[in-house]
Amino acid sequence: MTVPLTADAHAYGLVGDGTADDGPALQKLVDTLGDATAEDGRPRTVRVPAGRYVIRDRPVLWRSGVSLIGAGRGATCFALANPGAPDRPVPLAWFTTAQHGAGRDQHIADVTFAHFEIDGSGVRTEEYEVLAKGLGLQYVLRGRFSDLYIHDTAATGFGCDFLQDTVVEGVLAERCGRQDPGEKMGGAGIGIGVGGWGPVERLAVTDCTANGNGTNGIFLELQQDHWAPPRGIRLTACHTEDNRYGISDWGADGLLVTACTMIGNHVAGFDVSAQGTTSVGGRGGIVTGCLIDGNARDGVALGNTPGPYAFRGNRISGNGRYGYWQHNLAGGDQEPAVDIVLESNDIHDNGLDGIHLDAPLHEPAIFGNRIRGNGRRAAPGARGGQDVTCGPLSLTDPHADWLPGGHRGKTLTAGAGDTEVTAVVTDNTATRLTLAPRRPGARTAWPHDAVPAPGTAYRLPDAPTPRTGLTAAAAVTHPYVHGNRIRDDGHPRTQTHALWLAHEATWTAGRVSGNDFSGNASAATRSTRHRAADAGGTTTADAARRLRAPAARPPRSAPPCRSPRPPPGAWPPGWRCG
């Protein structure tokens, strides 16, 4: 029997009526085409007409050289379900190392999955199962995943690992990770394990959207801690919204993230940390031309990385806490990150600091940024109850007169005693609070979807201080801070200081020059005397005091300083007066 290069699914027994189990027929067809491809080396394609194809209780074991092409999103839909096997995950297609021996020498090659929908709402396992994905393939060579709509899966929607010479484009992943409480592995819209092919994995992820997923919108994760973090991965023009994290780099090297939007995520828009399965953070990445806005907590959260990492030309705005947060989680790399670059970013209107450094840095470069109008969480504490009304994502007090945006990032407490509930404020007008959904994909901010009754009492905490453009609360050595405009032209001004050196900080052998620190609410700089830096450095208080002087190096013919020259030995090594 001659096996055609293109097979119509209906001609091979698939029904697509939304009731019949089409899994066995699809498995038989994939095996038939896979055997033929193995024999003559010619890849085959399954064409699936419009219909709803149920895959029940058993996933389809995929074969190399077999492509699956539908009639379009909403037209061809694969509905996954496991009513007869509640302990079994049911991805549409799977081929893995643990279950099937997948590897570099036993891989899936020359496959395309395009133009269909995967509905995972019918799968529910007794306990969270990381393999309950929409697609679950490992070791794919020359693959293309295009124009797919994957939604409501129990774990990750698109969960394919080790993708070499592969393109993932136009994938929409919504409400995936349905059974993940937000702290398990997987549970993402698009989750890609890396490192299996060696130090280079050539992968492009472009024009994808991840919305309302349990953990990450898109993440890359090194799968073995003894593997080299791979280079060659690019993310372009992707959109992530209402996930716990927008885009996460948990173990790539030189990840390129360009022209992406990361908005309205619950923890951070962009994350580098030790949260992945191997506790390895990414390094060498470049994030450029991105919009990182309105995330409930931080815009960029970077840590557990040896560096370098660069952020250039991004807008980092309207986030509930910090625009950029340098930090380290327990269990990952704790060494100072080297060569972190923040260049030409627009960092504004974040709830607290524009940039907050909570982990040690060596040779950071912060230059050419506009860091303005941060510290929006400036409204004083508030209470109320009379005439208060609540909606699924809001609280309105007609008697209030709040500073617009002044409660950004605060935790709202409503009710009292056994009925007390909390929600996170994402923004506010004079009388209305906008609240974050209680979890990704939810339609309400309130537990159990129970909107508080009219007249419910509420309270909001006071504004924290200081709220700065740039705060250092860790050891920073050889910093280069040049040409930044760190100020506040708002009415009222909410950014209290341009620079604060906290009591935990040491600031050693740096150069600060040509910055505009004027126009902040309280002062240009602030420091807390605590301890001296290492030998040859400065105390935090001394460093902050000296930053008040302009530091641009003058021409040789110009007077050496406009202000009185400091006494001999007052300037630490590496510092200059302009």
C-alpha cells in the first residue's frame, strides 16, 4: 500500500464530531505515516478539516517526520479529556526522554504543527501533574509551531523542550496551568526547556501571546545544572499579560528579547532568578525595545546571575513596586553580578523606587536613563466604609479624595475578623481603586469570587519612605553612573530623592558624572551612616555627600571645580571632581 505524502484525517477514520474518541484513529495514522517516513525518508502531513476532535484518556505518541495541519484556530479543535484515567496526563502529542527515550540521537525531526486549537479544559488529574500539557515534545529538530491556540490546560500549554533549528510563531496560550497553584514547576503558557542539544540551541520565538497563565507567560529553563546554558535563543514581538511572571530567563546564555510587551503580570514583567528546576539564572542576555508596564509588583526582577545582562531602550513604568529590582533568591548563585547595564531606559511612575539594588554588583553601568516620577505610592493611609461599593476588580469610596496613583502596589484590606480579605491595588483615581485579579486568569480580586457587600469597611497602609530614583542597599563596586536624568516634575512630586545609599550599602571606587539629580521632592541624595566600605572605598554617607557635586570632567583649560576643592585625600580612588 502506497502511503500518501498528505493524508486527509477523515479518510483515515477521524470523525471530529465532538463526541467520538478520535485518539486511536489519530495514533494509527501517525504510526502509518511515521513508518513510511522512516522507510523512504520523505516527511508526511496530516490535514485535519474543521471539527472538534476528542482525544480521550491517552496521548498520541508522536513520530518523526509527521506534521499536523488544521483548518485554522476555532475551526479545527483538539479537545483533551481524561475521564477514564484521572491519574494520567493527556497532551495532544508527546515524545519525552523519561517515557520514550528521546535524545539527540532519537529525536523528532521535520515536523510542523499549525492552524489548530487545543482545548485542555477536560483534563483534571488527581494531583498536579507537570506533563498535563497541550503539546509535550522533547528533542525536536527542524520543527515549526505556527498559528496555534492552546488554552485551559492543567499544566503548561506549549511545553516542548530542546528545540533545535526551530521556530515557534503565532502561538496564543491562555489560562494554562489551571491546576498549578503558582508555585509548582511548569504551569506556564509557553515553557521551553533548554540545554539538551549542547551550548547552542537555535530557536526563534516570535509573535506569541501568553495571557492569564498560572506561572509564566513564557519561560526558558535549563534542565540539568551540569549542562552549559545555551546560546542562540531569540524572543521577538511577544506579548505576556496577567501571568505570575511575564517572561523568565532561568538558564539561557545570551537570550535576546526584543520588542516584547510584559504588562499586568502579578509578580514581575521580566524575571531572571534561581526559580527554575536547576536553580540556574540566565546570563549574557539583552532586553531591548520592550514595554514593561503595570505589573502588580516589579517591572524587572534580576538575580542569581553571574552576569552580564543588559537592558537598553525599554519603557519600565507603572509597576506596583520597583521598576528594576536587583536581588538574589536563596539556593541560587549569590556572587556579585558583573557588568549589569541599564542604558537609555525610560523608568517612570513606578510605585516605589525606579531602580532598587538589593544584591551585590560589580562594574554596573547605569547611564543615559530617564528615571522620573517614581514613588507613586505616596498617598497616606486611608480608611472608610460608608457608601463603599465593590466590583469584581474594584473598590469605590465616593467620600475619598486620594492622590491618583498614590495607592499603587498597596495591599487593600476589606472586612474584619473572619470575613477579612485582601487584594492588591494596581492603580487608583480620587475615589476608585483598581485591583489585580486574585490569581492569573481569574476575573475577580476576591477569594472565592465573593465580592464584598456594600458598606464593607476597608483600610489602606501608609506611604513608605524614602521612594527614590535609585537606591543601593548592597555592596556596589566600581559603578559607572553617567548622564542620567533622575528627577520628578510631577504635581505633587512623589520621588523623594534621586539617590539613596541605604545602611546596608557600600559604594566603592565608582564614577558618577553628568547626572541631573534636581527637582526631587526632598533632596538630591540621602544616605544612612552604617559602615565603611572596603579599604580604598568610601563610607555610604561620604559617597552620597560627594555625589552632590557635579562630576563631569572639565576641559583642561577650565577651572578644576566650581565648588571649593576638597582637601587632599578627601576623594576616594577612582572618583573625580568636575
